[in-house]
Amino acid sequence: MGRQPVVEVRMRVNGVMESLDLEPRVSLLDALRERLGLTGTKKGCNQGACGACTVLADGERINSCLALAVQYDGREITTIEGLGGGEGAHPLQSAFVRNDGFQCGYCTSGQICSAIGMLAEHGAGAPSAATEHLSADTIELSDAEIRERMSGNLCRCGAYNGIVGAIREVAAAVPGEVGRDAMEPVTEPAMETAMETVR
Ligand code: FES
Ligand code: FES
């Protein structure tokens, strides 16, 4: 296939306005990794099956390998590099370390971005296939709920127990906070007070 005409795509990535001239066929994943050098987002299957490429688009988790960059013109993209607004580790990143939520680390950035999006979905009351009582006012974030909601993110190393533990810990420590705005660090006093209960 010959070169296609380029189009200008403007996105705010991790709080920085970026302007890229891209062929319309370029995926968001390739734009992030190859053009912006944000290699924290990983390419696993490149066909929507593993979740390694998960990023947040306006706070919602997406598989960036399945997204064309031109679709996200004018949107806000957050990758693993932008979590917490660059002010130290995001609570989920710290929790993954404490809980041994990774081994080789290849899936980890996708797992963490996906968990942030998942917690926002749960906080907004979205049910999952594991939700038993659809009419309940609040859906308990049980381990079964976490596993179901994270089932799009595979881990070849099998670090699932640690991944679930990390998400459970942070969800319990700061309920409703973590998925609210990934670029905004959870306030230190709120996090410190909350973490005292799980140390
Ligand atoms: S690389 Fe995108 S889902 Fe696997
Ligand atoms: S930590 Fe190796 S693939 Fe998940």
C-alpha cells in the first residue's frame, strides 16, 4: 500500500498538547510509542486480545492498538507515564509493588491504566457480568467483580493474585477517588490516612 496523505491530529497527552501529522491508518498505540516516545504503553497482541496497550481516553479505558489516532483528535489521553500528574507514584503503582502485582512487568502499565478506568466504571455504578444484584444501590467490589472487570487484561506471568490484591487494597483505601481523575494525584492526607488502615 502506498503512502496515504497525512492529517493533523491534536491531542492532549499526559497534560501536554501534542500536534502530529499522521497517516489516517496509524493506530493510537503506534502514535504514542513511535511518534511521542511514550513506550510505557506496550504492544502485545496488536489485535485487542491482551490489554497490554490500555490507556485512558477522557478517563475511559481503551485498547489503543484498536484505535486510530485520528479518532482521538481533540481528546485527552493519559498513559502510564502521566498517572498522578508526574508527582510521584500513583497509589495503584505503589500498591502493585507492595502486592507483587507483576513479574516481568510487560502487562503492568496496561493493568494499572485498566484498573483506574475500571474503578471509575464501578464508581459510576456500572454492573459487570459478575454482578449478582443489579438493583442494589452499591455494587460490592468483590474479588470476583475485580477479576471479571479486569478480564480483558492478560498476564503471561500469572500475577493475578497480586493484581487483584493491589486493586482491592486501593479501592478499599480511597473508595471512589482513584478512578475519578488519573492525572490528579489522590490527595496526600486522604491517601495517608487511608493507607494506615491497610498497612
Ligand atoms: S496490544 Fe492491544 S489488546 Fe493486545
Ligand atoms: S507481569 Fe509478566 S505478563 Fe504480567
